Amino acid sequence: MRDLGRQLRGWCRAETPFALATVVGIRGSAPREIGAAMAVNATGDVIGSVSGGCVEGAVYELATSLLPDGEATVATYGISDDQAFSVGLTCGGILDILVAPVDRATAQVIDQVLASAEEGEPVAFASVTRGAAIGRRLAVWADRVEGSLGAEGLDVAVSGDARGMLAQGQSGVRHYGPNGQRRMDDVEVFVQSLAPKPRMIVFGAIDFAAAVARLGVYLGFHVTVCDAREVFATRQRFPEADEVVCEWPHRYLARTAVDDRTVICVLTHDPKFDVPVLEVALRGPAAYIGAMGSRRTQEDRAARLREVGVTEEELARLSAPIGLDIGARTPEETAVSVAADIIRHRWGGTGEPLDAVTGPIHRPRESAETAGRP
């Protein structure tokens, strides 16, 4: 839902009637993740996507039919359904999509949720997907709750579970009794965790870094560019980055927040910068660490890292030379190569042309999480 951003907030604030469609379940292959959302307003405007084009037409028609005050429903689209072929869902997966009109009170909650997501404040958004209160919504922050799922006990139970899921960055379905009772299955609730954006930290304020930073922002990262050289590390050179920091890379990395979603791109290919910052990076929890340079540069860099005590296991985490072999030449093409390698690492792709491999195109999250480097 984060993708709908300011445009949906505008609808909420203008009290524009709209219906919100959210992917609450996926079985098999699907082009979007759970939580993907699409909104349709009373004048027929559309923002967002639930399937990358496969079922948007059918969901649009359903959403329109529910405006202004229809009843929420969960629609299922799958390859086994006759309707799936008519709407183009031929990827083999099954989607469960909650489609619900949004009233004024819920619109205010959605506005607050999107504001928090925009500001990097963690928030969970819960929706009833089965039960008497289907379509009711509840937003849960660390210190407050807005909205209601229709019963006080249910609100309390879901709030507790949502905070736990938010701490783990998890989204998924939970089951309860009508008043929040455990070990019951009368009510199904989908909880979406909207954690802060993952970080991309780019070291080296060069032209290649500017292109990587632009693409990082496009991919949804909070992008920081860091370089020790004041003349290069300027906002004018990196207008699209979220932060530009003038500091020695290893010192900045040692003091800044890094987690298992963080991507680190070292583009300086200068030993006095590379070795200290990579020594810190390779001993931290970052999801991806890549370094630019020729194969000869990487051989020298690896030897220097071993000299300062970096182990072979730690060194194996380094993607260097950074990027996939696509024949990139320009900074922009190189940025595409780097981004492709980051995506490959995240989802466990092979990096091969799709017509040269077999198996599902859209890898399930549970299998992709174990497919990359440790």
C-alpha cells in the first residue's frame, strides 16, 4: 500500500469516495507480493496494481460495482478458474484480493498510515478478510491504535500480534474468535507490516554512484551517498539521494544503522577507502555488499582484506566486481547491472536469461530467502 503514497492521501483528505483492493493471499507464482494494493475512485481513476496487469481489469470492475457503499468481499483469481483465462491470469498462481469501499473514518486512518510510511515510522495495517466485519481496518503503531475491527477483544488481540509481526517485518494472516479468542478460526485478519524503507548506502561520490543512487530510489530504497571528499559529496551532485554524507566511509558505516535488509555498494575502487569500509561491512548484517573494480583490483583488495583479518567466510559475502555481466558501459547501464545483481541476490535468481532457465518466474518469498549468499 505504500506505493499508493501521496495520491491516495490526496483522495483521503479530499474525502473522495474510493474502494481499496489489497492482495491478502498468494498461492503459487504471482508477479506482486501480498500487500500490493490498487485503489479506484468514484470517477473511475485508478492508482496502484495488484497483479502487474493480469487481473486489474476484473478487480477494477469489482471495485467500481462496490462504490459508494457496497459490501466488502474477498475475490479469488486462479489458473483453475474459467474467469482467470478471461482476465489473463495465466501465470499459474492464485490470488486472494480483498476489495472494500472506504468510508470517511477509514480514509482518515489510511491517511495516517501512509503518512507514517512516508516518514519511516513503522506501522501495521490490519484488515478483516473473513467474518462478520469483513473489510474493517485497524492501524497499529508502537504507541497507539486507530480504527477498529468491530470488537474490542479482537482489536486488543490483533494489536498485540501486529506489533510482534511489525518488529519482525512480517505480513500475513492470523485467525481468531469473534472477540479475539485464540485457537479459533471464525475471523481471519490480514496484517501488513509497513516498516521503514530498506537502506542503500553508496560509498564513492562518482558518476556511477549518481546513477546507482537514482535507481536505488526508484527501487524503493532509502539512499545515502557517502564520500570523504567534500568537493564531491554535495547535494548538487546527488539531488535524488535521501542523504549525502561527507565523512570517511568506514567511520560513517561504523556509526550508522545497518540491518539485514541493507544494501552496501562500494564504488570508490581505492584501497584507502575500500579496505576499511569493507572490513566493517563484511562483519555486519547487511543483505548485500558489492564493490566496483576490475578483477585485478578485486584480487588486490581481497589480499588486503585478508591481511587485516577478514576471514574467507566473510570475504565470500562480497560481490566483486559488482553487478551482472550484461555488457554495461555507461554509468546508467552499470547501475542497471548493479540493481539486477541486488534483485537476483534478494530473490534467489540465477542471472540467466529467462528463456534459458526452467521453473517459476516469480519465486515464492520463503524459498527466495534461503537462496542467496549467507
